[in-house]
Amino acid sequence: MNAETVEKTKQQIRGLVNEIATLSKSDLSPEQFYEAFLQRIVTALAAAGGAVWVVGEDRRLELMYQINLSETLLDETSDETRRHMRLLKRVIQTGEPQLVPPLAGSGDEEGGGNPTRFLLVVAPLLGDGKVEGLVEVFQRPNAQPATQRGYLRFVIQMCELAAEWIKSHKLRQFSTRHSLWAQADEFARLVHESLDLRDTCFTAVNEARRLIGCDRVAVAIKRGPSCKVEAISGQDTMENRANIVAALNKLATRVVATGEPLWFEGETEDLPPQVEHALEEYVEESYAKSIVVIPLRKPDRPHELAREAKHGELEREHQGEREVFGALMVEQIETELPREVIQPRIDLVYEHTTRALANALDHNEIFLMPLWRAIGKSRVLVEARNLPKTVIATVVLVAILIGLFVVRTDFNIKARGALQPIRRRDVFFGVDGTVNKILVKDGDKVQAGQVLIELMNPELERRWHQISGELDETNERLDAVYEQLQQGRRHGWENPAEEAQVSGQLQQLRVRKKSLVQQLSWLKEERDRLSIRSPIDGIVMLPWDAEQMLLHRPVSATQKAMTIADPSGGWELELRVVERRIGHVLEAQRASKEPLPVSYVLATDPATKRYGMVRKIHEIAQVSGEEGPTVKVLVGLRQPLPEDPRAGATVIARIKCGRTTVFYAWFHEAVEWVQKHILF
């Protein structure tokens, strides 16, 4: 080689060394640094390949980056790989760089060696005097010994530069870890600060989101067989009827039922069908990229651990037999932290959260805990300066309690209903068809027999025209046969059988005509029924959207069309008493010789209180909207009647059912609930 070529090569090597020096001062990740570091070493030495190994936490060697590493050395089961690894471990133990000739090694079975046909140049990577890994270069074996030693010195020098990066990387790790532990300490302090379940849940999710660095954290508590989300990070309140909350409840319930953690990162192939369906529903609502759901299990208490150790049951925790009481849910929507980064943080959050929530649940399940808490806070009431006020308040409270059970008052049953005319008729369509015209409007005065609605039935019209045509055809044939019979009689029949045949045809046509006339009569009645008429004189009561609901729409014979009310026949209240309250009304009616008095107010005139008497109590309960089963009670009105009453006006009424104590009058429904659900 001439001098110019040698100088260019030296300049190239110096440039690569400068690049390695620059890399050692960068903040690249280990993968990025070792890749660039090894590429430049192999290029500077014109080597066949190389590898960078680092020492893991369990003192096992992990391959960080390699160039042209033989496949046999990547196979962990091969003998060559085991010899090679024993060689590298010896370098790590001694901390001394080595040049290992091709196919060299000790005869000892436990000794290491070089199974390749390359010269191995191996140098350790040191960090704070400790071997953190090593650099291995595969060099051609035909160089002079002095040149080979030059290879080793070069690699050692480059490893010294890499040691600067290792030191700075460790400092960054220590700084990050110190910050993380500071956050973890703050999280532990806050999550264990309160024994109130709601406060603990909200603290856990909000602080966990900050510690983990994800987008959303939620906690669900198991209530019976299902789970209910108690808190979601970043939200002070939750709408339990929202689709996303319902889907999250369903997902937590399904995962808790399995007892196994769920790690979702886009794939659902290996999940149980129930969990997969719930997960797909939630992802569709939340657009989450990553979801982690971990069942919360009650931690073992010290006395429980001691008992299990005595009986040889310490493996129970690892067998997953502890009671599951909820779930911790972590979501990534915009962030994309890898699992190896997020999992240790989730584990830390899980340990503190499960213990804090278990303590809060145990605390709140103590018998009469609200009472003990109130008593604990009541010491201030008996202090000297507050004692007179406490005595006065106690006396007043006792007097009120005595009054509730001694003083008697009217026992009223509240009911809602409507003001209705006594004389009214519901009008039904009576026949199937389509509404063609609505001839009246709400509030119109009509007379008995007046047409209210006209229907049309194309099938009925088709049959009418068909039978009318058949009747006309039958009449024509009847006239023709009759004329034939008369002519035969005038001129004499040549064949008596022919006369009998014509007479028979005439008789058949007369029978057919009679049948067709009867059918037309029936069809006429059906056509007449297409005109819906008023059964009485009165006022039309139609829904406000009747025209939109009925016009040009098909209706059935049993469908209600409208109501005709006659205001001149008097007015009454039609009340709907809830089934669970009707027993008080019936009992009071049996005990009283007179009709039960009723007071009511109209929604249109709530300032005026009016009165009436119970006239009739129906015996059959009917379902009425959101009120459920109700019993209809009819109430006759006393004078004066409301001015300009309007049918269907809403009323709120109270039926007087005798007298009872104030306590029962106010709290009778609570008493009945205890009787039905606890004492029964």
C-alpha cells in the first residue's frame, strides 16, 4: 500500500473514532447506541462482524446487537453456542480483554472456547468498575501478532469511550428512577390517607394516571355478580346510564368472572368469547389502543399468613384463590407506552390500590359504622360551652319524637287522575280499513249519528263491484231463460225434457240471484260501517296529533278512534290509585258508613281546593304507564264545580282514610316496606 492510501485509511479511522466519542456523549437508547457503536468498530477494523453483549439482572448475557453472527452461535441448544457462552462468561468474570484464536479452547468440558474460524477480539464494557457487558469482534486470523494486539488495543480504547455513555446512561436511569420513586411515595401516601371508599377510589384513579403516564384509569367494585365503576380519572361525577360507562361495567364484570388479567393491545384472538364481545363493545365506544384490566384481590392479613404457614397453605396466594372484589382498568388512547415500561408502574399501582380499597371496604362493612362515626364526632357536643345547646336540642328532638307517635292527624292517600264527564262514550273503528277523512276536530260539538270519520277498504270495494257485476249478469241470464221458457210454452215444446232443463236453469238462476242480493246486503252494511258515527250528543275528545297519527293510516276494528263526552250529564274524577295504596282505601271504606271524602286541586287552578266523595272503586287493577298496576276510583264532585271545566284536565287528589299517628301518616310506606321485605 502506498503512503497516500495509508493516510486516507488513518483519516477514516480517526473520523470513526471521533464519531464514537460523540456517540458516548449522546442520550441515545441502549439499542440505538450499541448499534451505531458496533457498526463503527467493525468498519474501522475492517472486521468480518461483531456482537455486543450486556449483563442482565440475573447475570445472564443478552445480545444487544450483532453483525454477521453465525446462526449456530444463535442456537442456544448447540454445543458451539455453549462453548462460546462459557468463553464470554470467563471474560466477564476476569474482566480482562482477550484475543482468542480460531477453533481454540481448553480440553475441559466446562471450559470455553472459540468455535468459529475467526480471530475473536473480546473486551469488557466497564461501568463504575463493574463489568456491564462486552464487545466481541470477528476478525480475519491471517494478520501478524502485532497487528492482532493493535486490534485489541483499539477495541479496549473504544470500550473506554463507551464507558462514558454507560455512566451517563446510568445517571439518567437513576434520575428517572428517583423521580418515579418520589411519585410512587406520593401515590402511596395519598391513596392510604382516607378510609372512605369513594374518596379512596377517586384518589387512586387520578394519582395512578399521573404515575403510570397513561390516558385513563378506572376502578370498579364488585356488587354481587356484577361490577360497577366507582371512579374514572379526570371526572368528578359519572353518568351511569352513559354507553361508555355501561360498556366498561360489562367488561369489568366479564374479566373479574375469569379471575385472570386482561392485556389488550389490538389482538383478541385468544380471549374467551364473552370477554371478547365485551371488549369489542367498549373499544368501539372509547377508541382505546391499549386496555389493561386487572382483577383486584383482597390481600392476605398477617394473622391469615401465620395461620396458613401453620397449616402449610402458603401457596394459596399464588393459586389465585383470594377473593376478587373489583378491577383496576388502565387505558392508552393517545399515548403508546410499551408494555415493558408500563407494566412495572401498573404493578406498583395495583399493590397499593388493592390494599387501600380492601381496607376501605372492610372499614365501611363494620356494623353500624355511620353511627359509630357520628358518635366519634359528637364529643364536641358535650363540651361545657356547647352543653346547654345540646340539652335544648335533645329535649326538642325527644318532644318531636314523642309527638310523632302520640299526636293523631288525617291519614290521606294521594292519587293522580283526570276530570271527566260522567256521560261519555269511547268510539271504536269497528272495522278494518284505512282512514280517508277526519270530519271533526277536538272540541267540536256533534249529534248522535253524525259522521265523524270516513274509512276506505279497497278489498271491500272490489268485492262490492264484483258481486254487483255478477248480479247484473245473473239478471240478464234470468231474463233470457225466462223468455225462452215462455216462447216454448206458446209454441209448444217438441221435447218435454228440454222444457224441464230450461225450467231447472231458471230455478238455479233465481237461487243464485237471491244469494248475490244477500251478499250485497251484507257488503252494504260493511260499507255503512266505514262511516264512523257519534253514539251520543256531546263534544269530541281527540288527541292533539290525531290527524297526523290516523289520517291515511291503516286501523283495526278494535282500535279506539276518539271519545264523545256530554258535559251536560255532570262531571266526575277518574283517579288512578297505586295498587300498594289501595288497601288503605278499601279498609277505610269498609270501616265507614259514609262515602270517603276527597279533596283535590286542578292542575289548571292549583290555588283552589275542591271536594268530592268516593263513588265507586273498581275491582280490577290495570297497568298505567310508569305508575305500574293501579286501581280506578271514581269520585263524585260537590258544588261548586270548576268554571269552564275541560275534559281530561289533570287533578291531584287526597282520599281521606281516617285518622292515625303523625309517624304512620308520614312514614307508612317505609313501615310497609319493612313489613314486606324484612318481617315477612
